[in-house]
Amino acid sequence: MNNIGMNIDIATIVISRNNKDSKVNIDKNGKSVFTVPPGVYNLKIIVDDETVAIQELEIRSDKTLDILTKQGSFIHTFVFLIAIFSVVGIFVFMFLKRKINLV
């Protein structure tokens, strides 16, 4: 999941132990399945060649794991930028309207 709890649909999970790596891609639902023997592993999630999550985990039996990453949401960034541009546009409009009314 990204930092707001939405599933990541394009990423690679790298799980490593004793300098041996195994990679698998995350499916469109943000899920992936590994079958590994019990032990301590390092888990890394990579999105667009950037590591967005690192976690050490100990596997003793079947385990389901939800991982929260630092990857941001594009939609929230886009909405924030639209809001900023709207506020700036409103202030420019009010300034120009006031300037026209004074003339």
C-alpha cells in the first residue's frame, strides 16, 4: 500500500536471505505470493527503480503481511496542485477586477 493506504499495482518485491534474492511482481490488486522456508528475510519493494519499503521479517509459518510504503498518491498531489492554482487564480482575478474598478 502507498502512504495513504491504496494498493500499489506496479512494483517488484525482492526477498533476500543469505545473499540470495528472489523477485516477484505485484499483481494489479496489489498482492503477491512467496513460498519460502522458515527463517529471517529482508523484504524490499521497488517502484520505478526506487525503493519504497524495506522490512526485515521472520517467517515461522504461513504469514500474510500488509506493508505501508512511502510512495505518495498522484491523485492527491494533483488535487492539491489544482487547489493551489485555483486560489492563485482567484487572487489574480480579484486584484485585476479591483484595479479595473479603480480606473
